[in-house]
Amino acid sequence: MDLSKNLKEVLEEIEDAKSKSRFNRDVKLIAVSKTHPVEMIKEISDLGIKDFGENKVQELTSKIDEVQDVDFHMIGNLQTNKVKYIYDKVKLIHSLDRIKLAKEINKRAANDNIKVDCLVQINIGNEDTKSGIKYEETEDFISKLVDFKNINIKGLMAIAPNTSDEDLIRNCFKKMNDMFEKIGSKSYDNVEMKYLSMGMSNDFKIAIEEGSNMVRIGSKIFGKRNYN
Ligand SMILES: *Cc1c(COP(=O)(O)O)cnc(C)c1O
């Protein structure tokens, strides 16, 4: 596995997609290191990428202890009872999708007098198998989050349906960008539409063309995973 070659290709494809996009947004790469060993994270870090995505709390905390000078992002479904292990250790939680979860994050953060940056996850394909709030409920949900003074909402996150139908995927990303801009045009306390986190190995080029400024790429950098 030549990680440096994989990374170079991904970075080139990101640049190519940016040049085709009508949005002039900088794109942040989150290297999704879930299931892969810390040695691979260190190798990618040495190549200049400092943001890593993980989806399991236990794996995340053990990696945080083992790798210095990088930022970890929680991109997976987060159980309320596991918030305590990560709320003050991650750069960004991409998967805020319930008031109950917001309450717990806020409580912990308030105790420590810190702010925790989160993205609101939207179930853009309206799939039973995926987490996230309903697209139609986004504004309502965000208006309720302003009560949580120790959470900063930094944007939106979505996972597109796993399909070969590119039009459908593109349409999902378009809708996400519409919402990103709509909410961004309003002023809520503690809410800033800074990051639109969408695009994975199979669809990040379409995502960037449609306005994504944060892509979460795993297998294209680290290779295939044996599980999830
Ligand atoms: C695993 C995962 C990714 C990366 O998926 P790849 O297809 O390997 O790029 C991105 N986002 C989330 C939320 C994930 O769980």
C-alpha cells in the first residue's frame, strides 16, 4: 500500500474538482483512518495531513493517546453515554443529530467552561439505515440548539446514499448546499455555517462541485477496510 501515492492522487482530484466547481471554496481533507493502525495515521501526518476521522469512540480515544500533533474528528454515530470520553478531545463532532445528545455535550462542556464545535448531521437520502435529522427539520432543529451556549454549530454534515445514480447523489449535495446557504444567511447565536462536510471516496468530486468544503475520505487513501 503506497499511502503517499494514494494521497497525492486524492489531493489532485480535489484540486481538479475545485476547478470544476462554481463555488470558490477551500476544501479541507479529513483522512478517515477508522480500522487502520496508528502507524498509517503517522505516515499520512508526516505527509502534511493533520485531520483524521474516526467513527468509534473506543478506537478514537486510544488513537488520540497514541498520535500527537494531529486533530481527530468524530464522524460516526455518537451514543449519549459515550460523550464523556471524547467531547473535550476532538476537533469537531460531525454527527450531532439529537437534542438529547446536544444536552449531554452542552452539560459536559459547560462544566469545563469550554465550547464544543459540532456539525448537524442531516439524513439527506432519508434512509432508514442512516442517522441524521430529516432535511425538512433542519431549521427547526438548529433554532432549538441556540439554547446550548457551550456548543458552537459550525455547519452541516451528510452522507449521500450509496448508489451509482450520480444525478441522485448530485441532487442530495445540491439540497445540502441550499440549506447551508439558507441557514448561513440568518443569524442565530452560536451558529456559523462554516463547514459543509460531505463527500467520501466514491462521491467527493461531485460533492466539491456542489459546494462541499470538507471531504471525509477513507478507502481512497488507506485502502479497503475489512469491516465497516
Ligand atoms: C467511513 C466513513 C467515511 C469514509 O468512507 P470511504 O468511502 O472509505 O471514503 C466518511 N464518512 C463517514 C461518516 C464514514 O463513516
